[in-house]
Amino acid sequence: MKYTLSEETGVGKSYDSKLMMRLLRYVKPYRHLFALTVVLVMLITATQLARPYMIKVAIDDHINGLHIPMITSQAGEFSIGNEVLTRDKRLRELSSVNEIPLDLQIQLAQVRQIVVYEDAHFLIDGMIANPSSPSKVTIREDGGYIFEGQPGRELLAEEMQQFRNYDIQALTKIALLFLGIIVTGFAMGYLQFYLLQYIGQRVVFDIREQAFTHLQKMSISYFDNNPVGRLVTRITNDTENLNELYTSVLVNLFKDLLMIFGIMGVLLYMDYRLALVAFATVPLMLFITFFYRLKARAVFREIRIQLAKINSNIQESLSGIKVIQAFALQKRKYEEFYQINTAHFKANFQDLILFALFRPSMDFVYALTLALLVWYGGSSVVQGTIQFGVLYAFIHYTEQFFRPIRDLAEKYNVMQSAMVSSERVFQLLDEPEQIPDSTTALVHEQPIAGRIEFKDVCFSYNQKDYVLKNISFTVNPGETVAIVGSTGSGKTTILHLLARFYEASRGSITIDDIDIKELPKAHLRSLLGIVQQDVFLFTGDIQSNIHLNHPDITNEKVREISRYVNADAFIQQLPRGYEEPVTERGSTLSTGQRQLLAFARTLAHEPKILLLDEATANIDSYTEELIQDALPKISHGRTTIIVAHRLSTIQKADRILVIHKGRLVEEGTHEELLGKKNFYYTLYKLQYH
């Protein structure tokens, strides 16, 4: 069996700037909240970037900060003997006082440093390359020490305690600040997540409401060409995909990019040489990402095609379940579904394989980057050219750098799915209203008498084959006119044109000499009461299906009208009477009962013109008698047009119009038409003989 997939197979671009700009326009009513979300994202990113750097500071400046060179100054951090000392991190990576650049404006005599020798701490004048393990130590005759040419003296215990207390206090402050940043980041993260979800849900609410409102304005021909299942998917699944875009991709993608570039900036600031080593794997990472994107697009397209086939197959099978069971087609339908389901499984398995390759590939690049950092950074730490805290921060930042890239596969699928869904939703919203209200349409305040006139009306569903051809007739106020003819002759189409469910291809239709195109559709249809062959009942109860939540129709009026159309008797027999629950489409009620409710519903809204479309076609004889008894009462004082196949129901009509192959071929009363012995006579003979 072949499936027409049309747009279901179209995947379009993985990113479309025009669609994205249109999607962003829906954020405009919430732009202040969205701007706040962006600011929060920037602040959250700043807190995440700050944490590794704070640990780096704690390690290098305080845990391993004892050997940082110091300079003498008037005000400083430590008071040793007659000197006031301050740590100067600018001197940390210099190997000796001979390397002090002139631009630092530090005199050699100002420099001091703590070195360790035989588990004792010494304060030397100047600085050396390896203070934790000096290479050359000389003990003078007076008991003094010289470390690589720099004189020094042993520090007393209370002097060393100054340095320890200073570092402990600094570490305590860093720990408290670190905790504060974590708590602040958590609070901002909660607020950002809440705002994103709120904005996403509000945008989806607005789009869904706009789509539903737009659908209600569309003509019946639009629904003839678009399956209900597809339209439901547009308003439910596709709009929900857009919610994923707003909440999981847009802001988070900005956050990821901000994090990536922020990390790159911090790495270059801390040590450009080590940063270049970390960036050495970026080309490999970009290649893998590009390869995944290329392959994922094709796989995603195949998944959408196979999913569309599954939906079409299931919809067809469930709609035709009676035929399938009647002709024992279960095995054949199962085989069809099995083939489609297998193809969908294989497509999803390809996506699984692709994802299974992408994630480990990124883990490999991450591990390779760590290996390079450990190799180069570790060697530099041993040589003293890089501090250990810097290496730690690089490793931590590298993990943060690869985290959003690992999630790229999921974000890409969400982005592509959202682009497809947005294109479909916008196709629905861009569909023009085929029968719009005229710009000059006005509600006429004068009471409608109900005179209907068709003048040379022609109509075609496909602009080629005309269903109605030059139909002209008049129905006077209060007159009951029946329309009969063979199946497919265009009887029901006449009623649809009068209600403007479709627009006449040519000719004009007037009510009280007012062209129906000059009446707003809502006002026009409020004048009409339509009872169709297939009665649709809404989920609710009997009472609500009669008044349809109209504020002017009271419960007492519902009961009065139900008695008037002979529906009250069966309603009273129901367990809960007028409050009896009605399931989907009224499946628990018989065809005749649903038809009586349709008459009650129509009469409750007090139409000026009554249109009955095969209202007694599929009901039993008893219900038909009830309807025949109610018809004169219902149509009294109203212009009534009855489309009927059973000629027994229209013999008392004031006039009968006979339609044959889209043309009005006869007109008259029942007796007059029988006397002509033409089309109507033939129809009558076929039904009664």
C-alpha cells in the first residue's frame, strides 16, 4: 500500500534564520523576562567560570603560596623583624633577582623569599628558582646561611605562624566566597529555569491558541484536503517541539557558546602556552562535529519519513477496523505494519549507532586533551614555569569546555525537530482564509424575513467539474421547500453554499435581497439552523449538547424545546435524564436519539431559516414518525429547506425542487410533479414499486 506523505517527509534546513526570527517574534511580549533570563545566563556562566579560578588562586596563592617572592614596603601583609613584607605574584615565575624586568620598578634590595632547608624555613634576601629545595646551600662561620648566593636567616616559630595564619584566613574567605557563589548560582539557576519554562509555555500557549483560532476560521474545503490527525499533530506535538526549542536550546545554546568562549579567554589569560596545547585538539573536535551533523541530518530525515508512514498506517487501520475484521485482513495489515515498523526501527538504530560513535569520539578527544595537558602542563609544573593551580584549573576548565559539546547531538536533534515543526505550524498559520468576511460586511439590524434566492449559481470543488450548474430558485419567507435528486446530484452542496461553508464559483445567493457575502459569516450562520444526517455530539451531557453553553438558553427552555420536538420522552428514560453523560460523538445513543437531540439543539437557538440535510435518512420508523410529527411545529414561521432521499418525508412541502446532474430540472408540488411523469415520477416509482 502506498502512502502520500507530502510535507511529512520534508525536513528542510537544520537551521533556518527566517523561521528563527519568526519564532523569536513570539517572545516579544515577554522580552523583559527573556532579557532577564539572558542576564541570568551571563551571571550563571560567570559563576561557573569563577569557581575553578578561585580554586586555582587558593592552591597557588595560599596552599602553595609560602614561596611567593615578597617585597619590602611601608604597609604590607607580614611584619618580620624590622621589615614589612608583601607578596608580589609578579615575581613568582622568575628564577632569580637578575631576571626582574625594569618595568616592574622593583629594586633588588627589596626582594625577600622563604626557602625550605632541612625541615626549617629561612627568609632570604633576594629569590631563587627552587625555594622548596635549594640546589646550593652554604653555612657561614658565624652560623648564617647562603642559598644560591642569597643570604638568609632561619624564621622563628611565631614568625612562621604569621604566614600560616594569613593563608588560613585567606583560604577561609575563599571557601566562604566559593560557597556564596555556589548558592547564588543555584538561586539564579532556579530563577533562570523557571523563567525559561514560563516563557516557553506561554509562547507555546500563544502559538497553539493562534493555530486553533485560525483553524476555526478555515472553510470546510480546507478540512476536506487535510486529515484531522495531521491538524491535531500540528497543534499538539509540533507546538510542543517548539517548547523544547525555547526551553532547551535557544538560551542554553547561547549559554554554551558564552561558556566556550569564556573558557578560551580565561585559559589564554592564565597561560597562553598551555592554552595553545589545550586548543590543539579543536580541529579534530570540529571535524567530528561536522561529520555527525552531516550524517545525523540524513538519518533524522529517514526517521521522520518512517514515522509518518507509521502514523498513516495506524490511522488508516483504526479508521477501517470494521472492514479489516469483516474481510479478515488482520494478517495482511499486520505484515504491512511490520514492514513499516521495521524500517522505522532500523532508522532509529542508525541514529543510535551514530550517537554511540559521536559521544565516545568526543570522550576520546577530551581524554587526548587531558593527556596533552598532563604531559606539557605537568612538565612545566615540575620545571617551575607553571603553577600547579594553573594546571588544575586547566583540567577543570577543559571538562567544562567539552560538556556542552558532548550534549551537541541532543541539541542538534531538538533544533532540527523544532525547525521542521515550526515550518509546519507556520504553513498552517499562513494558510489563507478561503472564505473571509467582506471588508464591507455588516450585521443588519432589521429582522430577517427569510426570503432566499439563488441566481445562476455554479459550483465546483476542484475548479473543473461543476457540481451545480446555473441553479436559480427562490424560497419565500415561511415557505417549506424540499430538494430531491439522485446521489451526487448536488443537493447537500446547495445547503453548504447557503451557509458559506463553500463559496459559489459563479452567481449570487441572497437572503432578503442581501448578498450573503455582505453578511459576516458568524451573523449569517446565526440565522440558520442546520440539522445534518450525521449528528455530532460533544463530550459532556445531554443538556449541554442542546444549549451549547449559550447564556440565553436556560435549562427550563431546554426541557420545553425537548418536549416540543418529542425528545423529552427518551431523555427522561435515561438514568440521569438531562445530565446523562455523553461520550465521544454520542456513541451510547442511537441514531434516532441523536437526531432528536439535533432538532432540539437547532430549535433552542431560534434560527430564522431551517436547513434539514437528510435528517431522517438513517433512523427507524418510530423515530421518523416522531420527527414527522415535530416538523410542522419546528418549521412553523420559518423558511425551511429540506434535502431528502426519502420522498415520504417531503410530500407535504410547499414546493419540491428536483436536481439532476447539478441542474434544476423540475419544480412543483408533490402532485404536480407526479402528474408530469418525469424525473420526480421516476424517483417516486423507484422507491414505492
